[in-house]
Amino acid sequence: MTKDSKIYIAGHRGMVGSAIWRALEALGFTNLIGKTSKELDLRNQQLVTDFFNNEKPNIVIDAAAKVGGILANNENPYPFLMENLQIQNNLIDAAHKADVQKFVFLGSSCIYPKFAPQPLKEDYLLTDSLEPTNEWYAIAKIAGVKACQAVRKQYGKDFVSLMPTNLYGPNDNFDLQSSHVLPAMLRKFHEAKNNENASVTLWGSGTPMREFLHVDDLAQAVVFAIENVLPEYLYNVGTGTDVTIKTLAETIQNTVGHNGAIEWDSSKPDGTPRKLMDSSRLRALGWEPKYTLDMGIQNAYDWFQSHQEDYKTVKL
């Protein structure tokens, strides 16, 4: 691989894809390719095949997916299953047929069984049943992992899958109807601070524990994967540490400078008590996350403040 190797990043406008683009640009890679969904519908097999035949990329990074929270997954099972299968299958198959030698597939920790032991190890894949509310997305991602493994096993190509923990950072989704817990809290505390430090109501008891990884750390893991030949087909990517939702809320509150009360609505569900990933397999090879949670939240909040025009003020 050289600095002018042609690297196609599918989903380059999203939080993950844009972070990977920034990381590669910063390292001096000069031949990056990105297509918007209007320019290239990844669900269309013929269009994807034509794109690969014309562009002939050396490396492919699949950061494209139909994503959403629990509610969206639960209410739209068919598109979350089918569209994700279409996107990744078209990319993997076209890359294989175009003789791409290095492919990085990005998934999610939801591929692991709902009641798997903590921390989650790569070996727990397909050992038990999934979380029912997002099994449609998870099944699609598992299919992608196994497809890459099959290409690797049968044809000896360097197709590898990275499974990140909960991500956050620049270009995150701060829409309160569809965002994940960390960006939703950032926005809620920001709005409350600007509303005379009004109280902030959060779901559940605050006791569940979650792990959070800054998206730029995931981007560096992707860079690591394309700069090295990794011996296994599947790697978890996380910090190896988790915090309670209560601690997360207090950290965000301090970062934002909100001085009001936090109220916990115990009538709302807590979700899984704990979700921590074992990332020792990748870390043993030399990758390490750089962001502490405090640093990462400050970075994400700075980005949010500089993009406030994209978000209408919510009524608390």
C-alpha cells in the first residue's frame, strides 16, 4: 500500500466514514474515493458492480449502513435487515470480483448474544440468541462478518471485520428522536443550560454500564487494519472500560456547564445492565485508543456547538 493507493470509503459522509476520511487525509493519502447515496445507490447491485469496474479501487472500507436506535429497528425490521444485506453484499461481492485484496467491514457490538458473558469476546459470536429489538440489523451485520470470513478462507484475501462499541464524536446524530444516549444527553444538557439551567429528565435509574469509543479512535483502528495484515477475521474495537449512565450524565453536565438538576424517570426502561467489549485481540497487535471519555465528550461538544445551526432548539 502506498499514499496514492486508491481507497474507496463507502458511507464517507457519515460519522464513521468521515472520521476515516480525515484520518487517512491527515496521513497523506491522496487517492480517496467517496460517493453519496444519490451518486451511487449501494442497494443496486448493477450500479455497484459498474462502479467497481470503472474505479478499480485497491482498498475498500465499508462504513455504509442503514442505522437507527432501538425504536427505529423495532418498528422497521424489514428495511433494517434487507437494505443492510443489500449494501454490504453488493460491496463485498463486487470487491471480491474486482480482485480487491483488502476490505474492512464495520459492524456493531449488537452482533453478540444478548446474554453473553461480559466483557464480550469475538468467540461469543453465534453462541446464543440476539437482543430481539435490533436483531434485524444484527443478523445483517453477522452475515457481513461471515461473508468476509468466507472470502478470506476460500480465496486468501485480507477481508477483515471490525466491531466497534458505542461510538460518538464529530458528525454524530443529535436528533433527540433518533440519537443514541451520549449525543442525546449532550444536546439535552446544552438546551437546558440555555433555558435558565432547567432540570434534565433522563430515562431509567442511571445504573446500567456502557462503554464509549470516540469515532477518531475507531478511524485509527481502520488505518491500523489497512496498514497491517491482521491474522484473524474479526476484531472488537473499544476502550476496555465502561461507566454508569449516571456517571456519563454527570460528566456531560460538567462539560456543558449545566447547573440544574438531573431527574431520573424510573418508569422508563434501563435496557441491558452492562455491555462491555473485550478488545484485547486488537490491542495485542498494537492499536490503542487515545481519547479519554472527558477529552472525547469535550471534543464532541465543541463540534456540536459549532454546528448548532443544523439543530432547532427543542422545547424542554
